[in-house]
Amino acid sequence: MFDRIKKSILDAAPRAEAHCDGPCGIYDPAAARITGEAVRSMTKKILALTPPDPTDAEAVARYHNTLSRYVAIKEEQAEHTKRELLILWTDYFKPPHLEKNPNIHELFWKAAKLCSACKVEVSAQHADELMDAIKEIHDVFWATKGREVAWVLAGG
């Protein structure tokens, strides 16, 4: 009976998802770079859209469809970027890393805030600042591993 009650409680409880259920040790800021690039790309595409003649119903519908898709992608990718950054911040970086890089908390806090800013507005400046913050995290991360890994953008 106890096992049935325990099972029903566990089945009903919300599950937390994480990067990994075990200490896999596989971390890389590349995922944040890729999603951050998508945020910047969608921001640029949104800013480049030209509203159509408001009397052309078909063109207005196409415009709104494209705009809403770009916004949805931008917001989704900003959320993914934040999640990837938070995983690095909370799971990878340890006190010895902080001793060598005392600005880690400020750097990640700023990057997470930029993810939020990119979600709630359409700012090329904030999208660029997000990429700059991710690059800095990339450099700090690989330095903790004693490796130099080139910063290569997928989208150019």
C-alpha cells in the first residue's frame, strides 16, 4: 500500500528538468552562442520589415504573419539562451572559478538581463550586447579549461 501511495505522489509531482540528470560534465557555451545569434538575426529581420499599404488586406495579413513568426522565434530563442547561460552559471562554475574570475556573477547576471530585454523589446543594440556578453562568457569558460577556442559565428 505504501508503494502505491508513494508512486501516486511521485507521478503527480512536477518534474524538474536539467541539463543532465547525472554529473555528465558536458558543458559548452556554444548552445548559448547559437541561440543568441538567432535572437540577433530575428531582431534584425523585424527591424527590416516594411509595413505594407494598409488598404492591401493580403499584404497586411502576410506582414502580420511574418512579423508574428519573427517575434515568436526571437522570444523563444532568447528564453533558450537564458536557460543555457543559467545552466553554465549554476552548474559549471564553482568557487575556484570565481576566485580566478571575480566578475562571473555580474557577467552572467548582465547576460540573463539582456536575454529578458531582447524578449520584451526589439533592440539591435541589446541583441549585439547580448552577443558581446556571450562572447565574454565563452572566453572565461574556455580559460577555466585552459583552452583557447575560437569564437566563430554560425550566421556570420
